Amino acid sequence: MTGFTHFTLLADGEVFEPNLEFETERGRYIMAMKAWAKDAEEAADMIVEIGQSLGFRPDGELQVFVTSPEEPEEDEPYGYDVQFTSYLEDEEEMDGEDRPKWIH
């Protein structure tokens, strides 16, 4: 064992270069990633670096959570299970049919 901790990270940002592998287009996204790292700071650096290599620029909130792993620890830090979820930055950009239905 190397003494790494397992993290799940969520980063708010913008795809500046579409990526066919992850089916992203230019626009706002939340990037999610799981990682084995020595600490939360290293995990945060990893999501920034990996995101930029995939055409994503984190520019908003970054959340880091200690979580249970789905992949085993290795000899070096690594990230896996990268996912992108798009969203509209301004609710005004949504058409009426796609607006959430609020329950009171």
C-alpha cells in the first residue's frame, strides 16, 4: 500500500474544446472524477490537469470528497471514471418545456 487516499471530485467549468470521446461540446459542464492521491490538494491539481487535457477549464466551484474506491490503489496517483454533465448557465436560456417543475 502506498498510503494514498481515495477522492471523488466535482469541478464546475467550461469546455473550451469539444471532445468526441466524452461527447462534449463548447459550454458549461460539471466534470466528475475519482482519484487516488496523497491528499486533497494533489487530487484537485489532478482534476485541473486532466480536465485541461480533455478540453475543460475549471473556473468555478471545486468540491473534493473522501470516498470509497471502485478501483484499487496503485503505486502512483491516478484518476479514473471521468464524466461530464452539461448545464445551462442562465435559466433564461432554457425553453419552457425543459424548465424544471417546482413543487411547493
